[in-house]
Amino acid sequence: MMESLNVLGENLEVCCTSPMTGFYRDGFCQTGPSDFGSHVICAAVTAEFLEFTKRRGNDLSTPRPEYSFPGLKPGDRWCLCASRWKEALDSGVAPPVVLSATHQKALEVVPLEVLQEHALSIIDN
């Protein structure tokens, strides 16, 4: 299997393993044919984003033990659907992005320049 690349053209790095994220729950924002939501943007979620996505019908803050999902809190990193991140951007609540852990497929929805404008700085890591 080929290494996945991030939006910078480098090997995709881990987004988060606590909580375990990614469509495949391997810590990476990997994607494949069954990932219809394209969970490819690694973001550090904010309270504003969590409220926004909850209002849109995707509650990421409430724990769901039956799915081994602890619920997210501000600052947690999570692989977001590219279209939801773009929707949040258009509404002024896009969370910061970890470029090294964001899959290159995100570029099909969001230009690199826009992702760079919302990049999590190294100091924030």
C-alpha cells in the first residue's frame, strides 16, 4: 500500500490517537472508497465548531459509549469531513487545521492557501 500524502505533498502524519480518530480509527485522516464523507481534514476542534456541527445534526461532543466514542472537547484533534470544515469556514467557525496530518484529498474541496490561512501554528501544538 502506498503512503498517503498530506496537503504539503509529504507523508501523512498522525492526527490523533487519544481520542482515536480517522475514518478507519487508526489515528490518521486516511480515506478510501467507503469514506463517503471524506474525513480528511485534521483539525483542533473549538467550542464554536462543536456547537456549529451539533446544530447541523452531527453531535461530536456527546459521548457515545456504544461506539467507543468519548465525545470531543475543545482542543481535541479530529479528522473532519472536508465539506463540513468548508461549511464551517463559510459560517466563520472553521477550526484550525494541522496541515501535516490533513490528507491531500482535502484539496479537492478547499484550496491549500485557505488551509494555510487556518493552519495550527507550531506553538499551538
